[in-house]
Amino acid sequence: MSLRTPWFLTLGLVLTLVACSSPETGTTKKKTDVIGFKELEPVGKEDASSPPEDTEPPVEVAEPPDTGPVTGPGAFGAPCTDGSECESGVCLPNGLCSKGCSDAADCLPGPEWTCGDGPNGAKVCLCTPSGAEACDGQDNDCDAKVDLTATCGQKNYTCQSGQCKCAPDNDCNGFCVEKDVDAKNCGACGKVCPKGATCDGGKCKCPIGLSNCETGECIDTTSNASHCGECNFACDPGTLCIEDKCGCPAATEPCNGKCLDVSGDASNCGKCGHHCQGSACKAGLCQPVLLVQSATKPTVLKVDEKFVYWGTTSDSLECPTSGIYRMPLKGGAPEQIVPNVCEVQHMQLWQGKVYFTVKSDPEKFVGEIRSVPVAGGEQPTVVVTDQAEPKGIAVDASGLYWVNFGNIKNAYKDGQIMALPWGESVPKVLTGNLASASRVAIDDTNVYWAVPGNKMQSLPDGKILKISKSGQGFDTVADAQSYPEFVAVDGKLVYWGTYGGGVVMASADGGAPQILGCCYGAPLNIELDAENIFFTSYKAGDAKGKLYRMPKGGGEAVLLTTDPAFYLTQTATLLFYADSGITKVAK
């Protein structure tokens, strides 16, 4: 078999001879611009384990996607290092196999590709690059791939069939968008991010400090009343969201759907709904209204639906101006309904009458209980007489109840709790031998009173006692109390004040007393309503009593007025108090 020299070696030898036979002109011949053949690499190679000096490590580049499968090794477009690896016998200078052709139509489209002579006269596809690959349906860079690396100048456009078109994933109803960052098409066509949000990686994101609460906008949960502290946590109507918490600014309070300044609102004074009943509101307190500056000192105070009543005292033996007065709750001229009584010690109102105690014989410490119609105009009727300085009347549908303070000759240790059932004329002694009891309170079944004890004792010895209205079941509600004087009853709870300034409560059925608040001098007169305890209190060295309001459950008391206050009574909305005059103030 004869050996045949490959055509490309013969062709290389011919080219070499031509180059050697050329005349020397002092210039080097220029290689043709037509890429038809690749020069062979030098035979000697550097050690692969020792990279050349002053070279940088290779940079990894992502491979572009292929535009079509390669049929196999040596096929058109397959990688090669020399022609022996190609079916056509031609390895193009860019390291890709060529292919045979009869004319340019058999090659790739574009002026870069031509059908030219190959070895042994065979026609092969040759290519002259015109530049970087462009999106024109041609192979501009001679990589045997049409438009493979072509780029489009418009954002989100790709090369499709020789034309720059919007990438299918970015086409939203004819608009080319970037779903990774488009806030109106974030991750999907028509998905709009909330107001203030941005689109990042196809997901809507609110700025730091704001939350996406699915409301169509980014929410500041530190100040949004519908999303306070967290999404969908709504504040009560009228309140604000302040630093993640529902409430109202300082000096304001939620009221009727707003945050109101309750420091000066006469309809909402100190708290929502607290009406001053015609007086002004200042610093959150309803201001007192002086009804009358009495010429004679008030000693007791009571009210009914229309009038306020008070008793007076006089140091004179002749006391025509002393007695019992009344005036309208709204104010007006005082009216004397009982004259010529030098000292009214206590009184109560019941079914259109005023029941009151007087000293009938001051030298013998003997007194009586009288009654008169609330409008006056009649001589008082004696209800009971020959009582040992009666005080502290209480009255209900079952009868009259009072304390006989006792005789000074017996050091007031012969005090009694008395009762006069309606329809009877002779009073009953429920219990006796009491020391200095001065007030009683009643509920449906029992009578309650305080025995002060000795104020100077190092260990308190005062007591709160009770007995049934029939005189049975004498019992101690609380002992070891510091000089209690006045008691008030509400259901099954008993309230009183102590000399140490405490307001105390205990169950009428017994149990440990509970101090509701301290320390307010010496709480004395106590009135109760559904929510609060009202009391007057004197402090040592303070000639003026003060009026307080405290929640029934206990806590800090509110000073309602700095006016002198001692005797105390109430309506549903007003407190009336007396010291040297008669004053009213909203509760």
C-alpha cells in the first residue's frame, strides 16, 4: 500500500517555499484576513504543573446556551485542534470544524461565510469575522452559531430569530418589564407592591421599620392605630398608636371617639364623662361652688331630691338663729325650718320628715329625738326623750337607730345602741356599756358602730362592732384599730377610717381588714356610691379638713378640694360638704 501525504501538509510546504523565495524587501508579509486554516501549535509544550510566570489564574466564565446540538465529534462546529479531528479535514483558526460545501448557501447565513477551496480542491466553508455577534440572523463572529452571543441594547430584550424582542418571561400585556424589580409587576404580571414598597428579587419588600400588612401600602406599626405594634391590631376608637402602644398623649384621655384634654373640660373633667354640674374644670378637678357662708357653724348635713339641709350650733343660751336650715340644691336663699335650737347634733331625712337630736338639758347631758316636716312650718314633735346625749341617727323602713353617747360622769363608758321600731313608743337597748361610740350605720339586718378606744395607746384598741336589729348576735367585725369613729356600710362590706390615716374595709361577716389607702390624716365622714369612697380628713396641726375620692377597690385618693371640709353628704352626682359654710362640688 502506498503512503499518501495529507493534503494540508503539502499545502503547508508550498506556502513555506513561496515565503522563502520572496525577495527581501525589509518588511514582513501580512497574513491573509481570510480565516480558512489554523496555524499549528508549536510541538514543544510547557509543563502543565508549572504555569508561566506573570500570568493570572483563569477566570471562570459561564458558558452561553447552545443554539443547537452538535451531531458528534468532527461535525461542523465541533471543537478541534487540527484538521485530522474534523470530518471535513479543516479545523478553522477559531478551533471549530468546518464542513464541505458547493456554494455559500450550504454555509451559515451572512457575508462572513463563503464557500472556498479546501485541501485537494475540495470546497469547504470559510469565514471572515466582521465583529462581535449581532442579533441579525447571521454568524458574525464565525463561531458556527447564529446569534449565539448576540445582545440587545434594550433592557429585558433577547435575540429571537434574528430580531431583538422582549423576553417571553418579561412580556406583560405588550409591555416589556423586569419582574425582579418592577413594583407594578413584581414576580408576576399585574402584581403591584404596596405603596412605599420596592420589588426585590420578584418579592415586594417594605423599607426597614415598615410592615406589609396586606393593606396596599407599607405600614408604620409604631404609629398606625389600625395596626399598632403588629399587623391587624387595632386600637380602641378615639385612641392613637404611640410608640407601638394604643393610648392617648399625655394630659389627654380617650373619650367619645377622641383623645380629649380632660384637664379643663367641664363635661369631661379629670376623666371621660365626669361632668362638673355647672362649675368650672381646672387641672382635672371640678371647682367647688359656695352655696352659703353660714353665720352659725354647721354641725350636720343631709340632702334629698331638691334641698340640702344642715343643723347649726351656738355658744349662746339664746340662739334664735340656730336650728335647722335648708336651701335648693342649685343654690338660693337659705330657709330656717327649725328655729331656736342651740345645738343640732345629728339628723336624718325619712319620708318627708327631718329627724334630729338635741340636748334637752345640757347640764344633765340629757337629750331627745324630734321630728319636723321637711318644709318646716310646724312645732317639732318629740319622738323619744330622756336619752343620754343621743347621736348618730340612722333610719330605714324598720325604725330609728341611734347611739346614746353616755354620761360624762361615767366617763362616757355607759353608751348604748338604741332602736325604736316604727309603731312603737318605747325605745329598746340593743347593747350597752359602750365607750364613746358616736355614729351608727345600718343594713337590712344589722347595726354597725365604732368604739374608738384610747387614742394615746401604743397598741391600737379600737373596734368595729355589730349587732342584729333585734338585739341578738353581738359580734366584732374588726379589732386592734387605731381610733376609728365613723363607719359606712355597702352590702356586706364595712368601711371606716383610722387615726393613722388609713381607709379600711372588711367583710361584715368577719375576716382580715384590708387597708385600701393611706395616709390621709384621720379620715372621718365617709360616703359611698357604686364606684367610689368619699371622705373628709383632718391631719394633725391642720385646722382645715380636706375632701378626697378613692376607688372602692383601693388605690391613691384624689384630693377634690383644698377648701375646709368636715361634714359630708351626697346626691347621685354632687357632694355637699360643710365646715364654716355649705359648699357643693361634682363627684
